[in-house]
Amino acid sequence: MKLITMAFCFAAMFGGEHGGGETGNGGDDKNKKKATLDVRVRVGATARGTDVTVAELCEITPITRDSLELGKLVFSPAPIGGRARTVTRTEIVQTIAAAGHDVSRYTFSGPTEIVVQPVLLEVPHDEMLEVATATLQALLAVEGGDVEIETPSRLRRVQTPPGRNDRRLEARVRGGRTGPTSAVVDINVIIDGKPGKRIPVQFKLQRYHMLLKTAGVIRKGTLLGPQNLRISREPIAQSTGLYLTQFDEVHGMIAARNLQANSRITLGDTAPPAVVRKGEIVTIVLTQGRVKVTAKAIANHDAPMAGRITLTNMRSRGTLSGVVAAPGLVVIQN
């Protein structure tokens, strides 16, 4: 009995136009009554999505709920690399049976082989750039700062299936943040709602900030301010110094050295103005316990308020060191 049943199933799967499994008209009539769907292999097929369905390989009649469900069954992934693939009728029957369908209820007809051709369309470069740039700009707006984007001049050629229904692009900045000088945006090609290829697009970034620069040559000791400095939009280098950005940061300060025109101002370029000049006679104060001793000394160099200074004692000609407490006053610390 088992041998007879298996023979009938294989006859139904690989039979002719009506899947005839028995000889004579009586056998054909019996199969016709038993078969519910006719699965006819197409002459050729194209794969527009990421996979191939039974409906793309076969014409299933009559159109019922069962035939529509059978047609949605995925046979295999779509051919890759733009190469066609030959599919046999036997492979189709085996796939349907493996999915739990009773193949004895179907008749299989048509060619014994079918060639599946993949459909590949190039993803337009302008579409990729538009999506990637918009995504990057949205993140930069959140991060803040003055940033210019340099779009890549060349993008690699990418081909994907167009999809049965649609193909769209989604983008995300890699790592969720930009780097100091670059950013990578990953574009995901979504085909019929399923992720397809991922395309990386790298952008160069140039960041800017407002800095104080010299309007001309400034000599050492010159008072700094709007009269000889200007605020300029400057690109940020990878290795930046302590550049000053506001006039308030140089208020009351002088140039610590000679400065060339169009130079960026750093913290080291500024110094507080001297309140004691070289050669000036100042009063020195030395406190020992409750005894306070004052004397006169000569400043050996310029010094600002609270700056250290060396002096020459006018009587002993010895060298002293102290801190400027006020114009003309130096405190000698024990």
C-alpha cells in the first residue's frame, strides 16, 4: 500500500499537463477531481526583489486564497552578481512540499526548467548624496558649532534590485556622532521593507571658530585691544593652541612679545602691564615677627602686579627678590 501511495505522489508531481498518475481516462478523471490547483512553470522569470517566490516561477490557477498563499512562498534568495540561475520543476515541487503543502493536490505542468534573471538598477548618486547630506546636517545642527561639509566628488557604483513594490534609502551617521574632521554616513538600501546593501559615504568636515587676530604688527609691551586686534572666522586645526576669542580676554593686557600682522593671539602672547619699571627705585618691605623694616632698592627689570621681581639693595648692593604689591612697593618674603 505504501509503495502505491508514493508512486501516486511522484506521478502527481512530475506528470504531464494534468499530472496524470494512472493510465486510461478513468485515472485522469480521478486526478482532476482530486487536484485543487494547477501549478504551471513559466517560460522565464525575473527577480525584482531580494528573493524569488513561487508566483514568480509559476502561474497558479485558479486564483483563490490558497493559490495566493502558495504564490507568496519564497523559493530562494534572488540570484546575486547579476548572473541568471536555472531552476528545475523538481526543485519547485520539493520547495512546496518542504513548506508543508500536500503536493498530491496540485498538478504541475509547463517547462521542466526555468531561467531566473535578476533585475538590478543602479542607485542614483544624487539620491545617495541628498539622503546622506540631509542626515549629516541634522546631526550637526544638534551638535552645534560652525561646520562646513565637503561632499565626496566620487561615489562607488552600486546596483541593487528595484524591489517588487519599492526601494528607498535610509541613512545614519556612523557611531551617532561626527569626528573632528570627518564623518561617515551609512546608507541602507531598503528593498520591499527589507534591508539590502549598506553604502558608506565619507564626508570631510571643516570646523570654524571666531578668534582674535592682529590687525598689523604689534610691538612688545603695546596695550592690546580693538585698536590693534580684530575678530576673524578661522578654520580649526587639529592641534590648536589656547587661542583667545574675545576682547574681554585681553582687556588691560599688553603684548608679551613682538607680534606679526594677521597672527592669531594665544594666551602666551599676552601679559599684564608692568607697574614697576627697570631701574625704578622702589620701597621694599621686610617683616620679621612684629618688626617691619623698609628700605630702598632698584628694580632689575619690569614686573606686573603680583609678579616676582629681583632688586638691588641701594646700600649693600646685594640682590633681593620679592613680589610687587603696588606701584613702587615690593614685599620681601622670608
